[in-house]
Amino acid sequence: MRGTALVFPVFVLYVVTIGRVSMTATDAALIALGERFEKLLLEHMDAWLEWAPRMRAAHAEAKDNMSALAVAIQRTGCDVAQESMSELEHDMQPLAEEIIAASVTSLGGLRAKALVALWEALPATASHQGAFDLPDASRSLFEAVAGMTDLLPLVRELEARLEADVESKDVDA
């Protein structure tokens, strides 16, 4: 009996260690994709926050005149900001598709998937409410995932930037 008492804990330690190694190997690519995606997401957010007030200014200048809108978009520099966003989206889309398609077995992999969800929840228009477009039913789940994957500080920072953009919209009006 005495000899088997030590064998079981060693066996469990071996299984746990092998499980961690295989989990890390399985999720390593997903985690690396997530890290690349996060950098692009932050650049995209900067570009989006540059684009949104320019687009609002162009719309305010043009009113409902579509031909005047095209001129106003160029005059405000909105077209340059849009091009920057488009280039980033071109790089982000294939990464997002790989992340979405990948199986997740770790918090690092879950973080990568949450980053894609955050990108997909960016407001669709320059006139927004100062928050990500997450349905109420999904918001608490998303925030739980963000908390578990250490994304909550980033989410709060980006939401604060969206709120500041709304406040500047109110001042401009």
C-alpha cells in the first residue's frame, strides 16, 4: 500500500503536466493570432475615433445633399481616415476568421475570441451612443469573459474613448 500512495500523485502530476503541454501547444497558434489581432484592434480603434467626428462633420456640412457629402468627406479628411480603417480591416478580417474557426481550450484562446467579438461590436455608424453594440442579453456574458481573460480594463478604456467621442459630438453640435 505504501508504495502505491506515491505512484498516484506522481501519475496525476504527469497527466496534468501533459495536459498543460498539449493545451498550450493546441492554443499557442490561437493565442498568437489573438496578440496580433489585439494590436490591430487598437490601431483600428484609433482610426475609427479619427474617422467618426470627421464623418459627422461631413454629414453636418452636407445636410441631405449627397453630392455635397462627397465633397465634405474629402474636405474633412474623412476619406483618408476611412482608407486607414479599410487597410486595417483588410489585415484584421483573415485573422478574425482564423480565430473564429479555431477551437479554444484555454483562457488565452478565449481572450482571442473575445477580441474579435469586441471588434464586431464597434458602433456601425459615426453617430453612436458611446458604447459597444452588445445586445443587453450578451453584455453580461461578454463582460464575464472579458473579466476572466483580463480584457475588462481594455474594454473599459475603449468604452471611455467612445463616450468621450459622444461628448465631443455634443460639444460640436
